[in-house]
Amino acid sequence: MCVSGLPIIYFLNSCLSHLPMFLFLRKVKKSDSGNYRPVSLTSVVCKVLEKILKEKVVKDIEVNGNWDKIQHGFTKGRSCQTNLISFFEKVTDFLDKGNTVDLIYRNFSKAFDTVPHGELLAKLEKMGVNMKIERWIKNWLKGRLQRVTLKGELSDWKEVTSGVPQGSVLGPILFNLFVTDLDTKSGNVLIKFADDTKLGATANTEKDRDIIQEDLDDLVNWSNSYRMKLNSEKCKVMHLGINNKNFCYKLGTHYLEVTEEEKNLGVLVDHRMTMSRQCDMALKKLMRSWDASGEVFPVEIRRCSYCYTRHW
């Protein structure tokens, strides 16, 4: 089969290896290049091929029993909601039994862009992914070129030496497989949503603190081994419980900042484990939307919303 006189394999390789990029602004400050997320603009043909490869990879992982049971991001049947419910159900159980609890919020810096190709391919082989599929993925990752499109201007093509393409079909599943072995030896509660992880554990004694610190040290060792940089600004600790001793923790040489309120996966949680602020924010957003429509906000809904937020 040919396209313009060339075998279709050359056409597919061109689709896979040359990726124009769109820069998506993640933060307000436009002058800082670090605030932009590169999103690959792949063709329809490329996406169809990626979907076929993804289905085969998922099937191989499921057959070999290597699926990450604590991963909720980009996973069928799981979502932000299942992530939050699973995690905080265990945390509230600890608190109900009279324990104090420390939550550690951990996040990588530019995680999708820094996945090392060699280590990723080695993990795919170890997990039992079909050799031919692995070879396809290797060709998809190796020798890729990308350039940036900004205000109609195009940059020069640059070789991509690490990372999985954001905006692709296959990229998220490959990232999930790469972080599958990121876990705790202690049995403390760990849950993931792509590169966003939360660790929860009882913190009643110095021994509990040491166990949590060992889990954090293991994370640092893992990230150093795979050259994945932790985002120190987003790594924080929240102390829960009336008699919490407010232990200090560190990632490498960086001491974790203590937070009393944290927004995670769109939900705001405070150190008292109440949802008052989250409910207030949702109500204000609803009222703004209603005002923008030009209609009067119903008194009955306002009363119910007030009682609901007061209850929390």
C-alpha cells in the first residue's frame, strides 16, 4: 500500500516523528517559559494508530497482572472522584479511631516531559508488553522531532530526547506504566493520579514519623534514579487531628511546607477535614453563573445552600 508512491510505513513514521507543538499557559505569568505546557498536535492517522497500540498494551498488562492498583489517572473506570473517595475514606477511618494523621502532597516537575526513554522501554519489557508492540513504541519515542507554534510563527525542529507527548493518546498510559513501581514499603496509604501522589499515615509517635520519612526518602531515591525532579513548591504536609505533634519532614534537603488548606484535584480540603470552603466556593460560582444569565437567584436554593455550608 502506497501514499504518493511511498510505502505507507514511511507516511506513518513521518506522522509519528514530526510533531508541531502548541504552548498551553498553566499559570498567569506569561513571561516565564516554565509556565507553559507543550501539547503535541498529532494527526488523525497518528491518533488511530496510537489507539490500536494502547489497546494492545493495556491488554498485555492486564493479562500479566501488572496493572497499578493505586493509579486513578487516565485509567478506565477511575477518576478524580474515585481517587479522592478512596484516599479520604482511609484517612477518616484513621481519625475516627483516635489517631493523628499526616498527609503528604507530592508532585513532580514537568513529569511527562522528563520520562527517560531507555528506562521506560526497559519497564515495558519487564511488564510483559509484546515485543513487536514495544518496538513500535520505541520507534515512536526515538528520533522524534518537535517545534513550537506561537502566534503563527514556527520554531526550528528540535530532537526530543525524553518525555512522552502530551496531547497524544499513548502518552498518558505510558506515563502510568513508568510510575507503576513508585510505591511504599511500609504499607502507608499511597494513591496516585498520574504524577500527583498523596501519602497518608498515622503520626502518633516518633516511630510513625520515622516510617513516613523513610517513605519520602524512598521517593527521593526513586526520582533520582530516573532523573525525575520533584516540584518542591507543590510538595507539602498537612497535619490532621487535635493532638497532632506537627512533625517535620523533608524531601532530600528540602523541608516540607506545612499547609492548613490544600486544593487537590479540584477539591479544597482543610486540616479539620471539613468541606465548608469547598461548598462556599461552589455556591459563589453558581451564583455568579446565575447572575450572568440575568435571572434572580431563587431564595429557596439560597436557603438550602446556606444550611448545607453551615452543616459542613
